[in-house]
Amino acid sequence: MRKRSDSILLIIIGLSLIIVQALGYIGSAQYGLTPNINFADNFSVLLYDLIFFISYNLFGIIGTILIFVAVIKDLKISNNTKSSLTHSSNNTNFEEKDKLIISVSPHLRDKTKTTTLMLDVVIAMIPTIIASFLIFGLRALVVIAVCSLSCVVAEALFCIICKKPMPIGDLSALVTGIILAFNLPVTIPLWQAVIGSIVAIVIVKQLFGGLGMNFANPALTARIVLFLAFSVSSRLNYVRPVTDALFKFSLEETDVIAGATPLVAEEAPNLLTLLLGTHGGVIGETCALTLILGGIYLIVRKVISFHIPVVFIGTVFVLSFVTSLDGGFMGALHDATYQILAGGLMLGAIFMATDYVTSPCTKWGKVIFGLGCGLITFAIREWGSYPEGVSFSILLMNILSPYITNWTATKPLGGVKVK
């Protein structure tokens, strides 16, 4: 049944890609951008036209291949099911109750599945998705859709090529795509968003063994790769909110104003502006209010614990407050509040630092992890050459996470430490 559901998911993804390709045809036809292969030209021009034609129709081609693979896979499943039923009917002497099942602890298990947890994370991010549309317009949704679809397709193709079980039904790739999009500016070229998605899924996640085996947060690592490789488009090209750009696909059609993140802006926005998100920044970091609402939802649903977000944000707040006391108590309080509302601190502390795989699993380990993230973030913001340090701090603490878990693990009653 699981294999058949994977085939259905492949067909759904394939049809989605074909629909996206059709929408691309409709949109580009208005500007006369439909590819045309001229066989009368010389070989170099013909080769260029062919490459452009293939890249232009890439989504449709991949969608068709996925549907074809799903149909073939479904036929194989049907044949295997028939043969297994025939084989089981000839071997009825062995009964299930005769099995002796031996397994290691834990023996008490929760009914919560990965899909349920990931679905809760997606629900928690919906307010921020809506806010990004209201702040930056339709292209924010396009970037989110491209990153999400690219992550899912990259994972499906990798598993098909490597003949691994299809894990796209657990929604982890979808979550990675949305979080990656939240870390990108709305003006980023879509091909760079696709590259970031491939880096997150294939290099950071699947090459290390898949879900549960990656040493670092995939979306976070991909964000840093894009940050270093394409600094102009992924770091400097922020856009201030444009109210008349909501339903326009291209920001070139509007009077876009280039702006900076509040951490380096010449005119600092007020705290209400930071809370509502109507300022420059990447897609998912501007509206602190929706991020806080998403964090509260995840804590109430017990998807995450409060330890990492509270300690992470609290550390930055306390250090910012202490270092700003020269301006008086109220001035220090304002500066500390500004520091926790500006930049990607809320996004990183709630949705990235709390990743199950790359954060400690003990309570004191989570506290140490959050404390380390806060210290590094503050140090980079205060003395580093980059205005923001959330991504680097989480990545560095991801590397230390296994050691923190070992240091804070409780010793079993009567246990003896192995020398």
C-alpha cells in the first residue's frame, strides 16, 4: 500500500509540474517569449535554440517522466502483489503467532508520525506565508512555490535514481522548501532558488542518508551556500514593501525600492513596523508577529519545546540590553527589543534551531544549544563583518549538537560509565 501511495504522489507531482509549465506558457505568450527552433540557422544557433527549448520546457518534461515512472512502478507493484499472494497461499503452515520478535528499547511508542509533525509545521508557517504575500506581493508566493516544488522533485528524482524508498509523503521536503524560501529575498532569480533547493535536499539531506541522518539543517545550509555564492541577489537585493505589487508576477512592473535589512538600515523602523513586518528583508523574516504565532502553535501542539527558542531569543535580548545600558534603562530596553524583532532571529529560533535531527534531544542540551546560538548571533552582530549571524550560529551549533547530547545525557540507574 505504501509503494502504491508513492506512485500516486509521483503522478500528482508530475501533473503539478505540467500545470506549472502550462501556466508558464500562458504567461510568457503575452510577452512573446515562447521558444522557437529555427532549423535553417547554423549549427551553433540550432544548438542554442535546442538548449533553450529544453530548459524552457523542463518542468513539463520532468512531469511527464515522473508520470511514466509512476505508471511503470505501479505495474510492477501489481505483478509483485499477485506473485506474493500465490506464494503465500502455498506456504500456509507458517503462522504469524509463531514469530519471536526481539527489538531494543524504547518499547513505548507514540502514534505521532513524521507526516503529522511536518503538517503541523506547515500549518504554523501559513500565517507567515500570507504575510509575505501581503508585504511583498505575488512573487513571494512564486518563490515559495518554486522552492517547495524543487525540493520535492529533487528528492523524488534522487530516490528514483538511487532506487531508495520514496519519502516525499512525509512532507519533510515540502517543509525544507518553504523554510528555504523564507530565507531568500523576493527578488532572487528563480534559477538560484532551484539551485538552493537541490543543495538542501540532495547534498545536505540525501547524500548523508536522508531524513534523520543529516548533520545540519538543509534549508539553513542551502541559504548560506546561496548567501556566499550569489551575494548580490541573496544578500543585497532586499525590497521594501510595495502595496500596489500584490497581484503582479514581476516586480519589474512596479516601482520597487531597494532597501536593507533593519539591522543595517540608515533609518531604523519603529518597533511596531518590525512586529508587523512592513520593512525590508527576506520573505519570511520580516513579520515577527506571524512567526511568534507559529511558534506558539508548535509549542501548544508539542511539536517543539520552548527551551531552544526562549533561551536563544532571551540570550540575544539580555546581551543587547546589557551592552546598551549607556543610553539609559529605556534606551537599552528599546535596543534589546529591536534586536530580537529585527533580522532573522525569530525565524531561526522558532523554525530552524528547533529541527529534531540537528538539535540536542535532552532538556539541558536544548538550553545549552539555545545559549550557544544566542551568544554566537550576538557576537557576529556586534563585532562581525556581517550584519546577521543567526544562520552561522545555528550551523555551528548543529555541528556541536551530538556532543552536547552526550554531555547532557542522563546516566541510567545503576549504570557504570564505560572507560
